[in-house]
Amino acid sequence: MSISYKMSILGAALAVIAGGAAAQSIPKSGSLALHTAFKGSGELHQVSDTRMYLFGTWLGISYNDAGSGLFHAAQVVCGGASDMVNGAGSSGGFCTFSDGGDKVHGEWKGVISPTAPYEGSGKFLGGTGKFTGVTGGWSFKCVPVNLNTSQWTCQQKVDYRLP
């Protein structure tokens, strides 16, 4: 066997071992705190003088409050719709949290108020890779950084369980 062939086999074996170790290092259940910066885009539809619908997408980067670990410096993508009367109402949609190439997706609901932070919760519907079979969810509390440019900052508490 050539040296390059042996090195290729050794490299592949180390990659399998390291990949297994990384997946095993994730606790089967846990809680974590995240903060996320979001930038939204969408369409606002004025239904009446007091009612409007919003259909949008929010792209964000989450940071694990521990400074490392799951969902640290990771992409979050959410889409949803809101029904507001005089600036207050309900909203809901779907989010995907990424961690490396693996993802968790879930459904969320929230309550909008012109005088209080935007709050709600979500339930995980599934995941890929190390998150296959995930259950649990998250709660969130968001405040606008700049409503004119649809920038938000949110605090989330995530609780998850893996099979």
C-alpha cells in the first residue's frame, strides 16, 4: 500500500471517530439561553383604518449566552404572518435553527403589543442530523432595535430532548 493511500484511510477513520464523538458530546436533553439579532422583510397589507396583516421573513444570527455550544453564531430563519388591530394582535409561523449542517425546525406563536415586548413560544417539529427526533421548544421575548428597518433583538430559552 502506498503512503498516500494509508493516509487517506487514516484520515477517513479519524473523521468517522471525530464525527461520532461530536454527536455523542451533545447532551440528550438540555436547556440553553440564546440571544438573536433579526432583520425582517415582508409585505404589510392595510385591511381597514385599524387592521393590517403582515407577511414576512426574519433572518437572524443566534448566540448561545454561554459563549459557545449549540446554536452559537448560528443562522435562524423564520417566516410568519400577523393580524394586528391598532398595533396589537397575534402572529405565528415557522422557524429553522441551524447548528453546523444540522437543523431544528418548529412552529411558533406570539402576541404583539405596541406598548410591550413581543413575546411567544415555539414547539419543535423535527430536526436533521444530530437533531433527528428532537422534541421540546423555545420561548422568546423580542424588542425592536429599529422598526423602520425591521431590526429586532430577541432573548430565547430553548428546552430540548433527543431520543
